[in-house]
Amino acid sequence: MLTLDEVCLDYGAFRALDRLSLAAAEGALVVLLGANGAGKSSIFRAVSGLHRLAAGRISLGGRDLAGVSPAGVVRAGLVHCPEGRMLFPAMTVEKNVRLGAYVHRRDRAGVKRGLDEVMAMFPVLAEKRHQPAGSLSGGQQQMVALGRALMGRPKVLLLDEPSLGLAPLVVRQMFDAVAAVNRRGTTVLLAEQNAHAALGIASHAYVVEGGRIVLDGPPDALRNDDRVRRAYLGG
């Protein structure tokens, strides 16, 4: 469904992605493992149309995404939930979530249905829907960010470090939610440093270093790879 072929991305003179290729099949949950600065967020920026490629091709369901605006990418069915949540802290929880439906705003019934689904998935947000998003805990804010992304009705969902800074119990809840979204048929590309949790829900995984894919395979194979165990699993 989502394919990156020989993608290069530059920030000025710095090459952030160097001939990087990967694929996420329809219905898959694909994990990107890598340290800070490895290139995971740059992959997402490239796919989302936030940064123009220096070379290569990105396609979604066979459609070339070259030159497609970020809003056009969302309309095509790909939604990016960025690292750091990027909420509007003074706005209510509900308004933050509703923002994710911007490209579908004329479909009022669909927007309401999506909002109801998000609130059912995260009951604590339903309880706090009229509170400022900035008053919530870090875990609850991440729920808002994920709910906002789901309002875009993604066929492919990009999740960038959703467990960052969260307590272990909340991390487990977040990964359970991501797995549930995937089971409903949404293809998920998940960038994570929490390798234990990520490999536990993945169908395939890639290891990113220096803007390149250096290793990939099914989760069990990566768990048993000495390089992965040393770098990401503490073994």
C-alpha cells in the first residue's frame, strides 16, 4: 500500500535519507526502529509531503505522491501523528480532536461518528472533552493526538514515537490502542525507540541508521539478531 523507493531527502547540505526503500503492505503494522537522529521522523516528513524529496519515489496504493500537498496526502488516506503531540493546549480536548477531520468537515454526520468512536476508544477523553488539552497528563494528551489523527480517516497511519515520555502502564495502553486500530484494517507505520513494546505488536520491522535501512524482517527474527539485541533490547 505504501512504498518508498530509493528516497533521498536533504536538509541543506545534510542528507537525512539516503536511497532509502521500504514498504508497508495493506493491513500491516510496520515498525521503524532507530536511535534519535536515525531518520525516522524524516521518513514521515517525506511521506506526508512536508519536505520535498531530493530523489526517489513515494507511492500510496500505486499513486505517486510527488508534488501532492500535505492536505492532499490526507485526502488520499494517509495521516501523520507527529512526535511531541503538537496539540493546541488552550483549546478543549474535543476541539483538538475535531481538527483532525478538517478535510472531511463538510461531512457532519461522519465527523460526529468519528468523534464518538474516538471517545469510545478513550473514555477518559469523553470525561474531559470540555477541558483544555494542556491540562491533561502526558498520556492523555497522546490519546488526544492519536484521536485527532484517526479523525482524518486514515487508510495508512504514521505514528511517530507515541510512547515517548509516558509511564509504563500508559505505554501499554497506547500500544493496545495502536494494535486495535490496526486490527480494524488500518495500515500502521510506527516509529519507536521502545523496541520491546513495538516488536510485540508488529508484523514487520525495519532498523534505520544514518538515513538508511540496515536491517529488516519479521519481529521474531529481529529479536534474535545480536545487533538488534545489543542496540535496542539491552541484550
